[in-house]
Amino acid sequence: MVEINFLCYIYIMSSYYASRSKRVAPVLIREITRRVNQQKIFQAAYTAGIVLPKPVATCRYWHRSLNPRKLIDVKFSHLSAKMTLALTIKLYRLPNTPASHNLRPIEKRDIASAWKLLSEYLKQFSLAPVFTKKEFEHVFMTIEDVVYTYVIEVCNITGGKVTDMISFYSLPSSVMHHPVHRSIRAAYSFYNVATSVPFKQLINDALILANKVFLILNFFTIILILYIYISIL
């Protein structure tokens, strides 16, 4: 099965709205379909913000502001009723360091253990991706401005073992018609596994780490709807 994850094309800013009306996305989808069919793959998973027959799952986006001042300035968000900017900044303030003291960026030596941890975790779900170790390394090794992965490792006489991991990826958004800001540096929560520390603590650590680079961290729980597509030749 193929997962339709990121669908991108380059456009000139002045022709943004004209590009949107050209319906480029369906053309790209047809080309992806053609290529995967050549590999004898006839199923795909994809998401959409609209309801089509028939979804297999739904999830909701949650936005956690990391820099409310700038997000309000660019009109991504707004002040809630009876809230001032100072109170909002105080409400969203985070500690400087994670609560999990042994949390660190993933390294190449962690790949096998972290891959096993995630693979075991995903087995509990009815629908989940299956990563090979090579795919895991390609997807989760930290690359600045692309993806960030952190792990907790427990060491014993037999060596180190990854017990927890958090990850998030970068997906900036353009800011239109603002005199100063041109983009919002947004991060999206990716895969998170907690076994030695509380899950809530691990996610709070993710917020603290993302806050060093990004303005907002988004979580899945707008609504996206997951579909399974079957190609009939």
C-alpha cells in the first residue's frame, strides 16, 4: 500500500490563486497512481478535509501555540475573550529544559533499538505503517528544518536500549500580506512512544524542544479524514 503524505508543487507567489484554480493536485495524483501501478501496487491511504465515501478513520488537529505574540500578529490566532496579550504569553510559557533529563537527539547507534520500539508500539493499532529498519533511519534521523527525533536510552550491562521517543517534522506556512513576516515556522507531531516516563511528560518535553525552533506545534487527535483507495485497472 502507498501512503499519500506530502503533495507539493512550486508556484510563483503572484500567480498563487491562478495556480489553485488549475487543479494541479488531481494531475499529480494520477501520475502517482500510474507509477505505483507499475510496481504492482493498487492500494493507497490518503487524507482529505472533506467527506468522501468511505472514510476508515478521522482525526482532529490541535494547535499548541509556542510563540503567541507572533501568531496573533500574523492573524494565525487571536486573543480569547477577557484575555490580554501578557496573560496569553504567560499561559503558554514553557520551561527552558525538558523534564526528562536523559532525553537527547537520536543517533545512528539508536536506529535498531528505536525502530524495534516503534514497530512494537504500532502493532496495537488496526491500521498503521510498517517501517523497515532502512525506512525508519531515512524517515527519523534528524535533519535540520525537516524532521527532529529525540530518544531516551536506558543503559545496562548488555548495552543501551531506547525506551521512549518523540519526533516532529517541519512544515512552514506562508504569511500573506504582512509587512514584516513571510512565514510561520510550524512543527507537526510525528510518532511518539512512552514506556519509561509518563506520556504527558514526554509530550511536554516535545513542546519545550520544538519551542527552540518553531512558533507552533500541531497534533493530530480543521478534521482530516483517512481513506483507502483501490485502483481498478
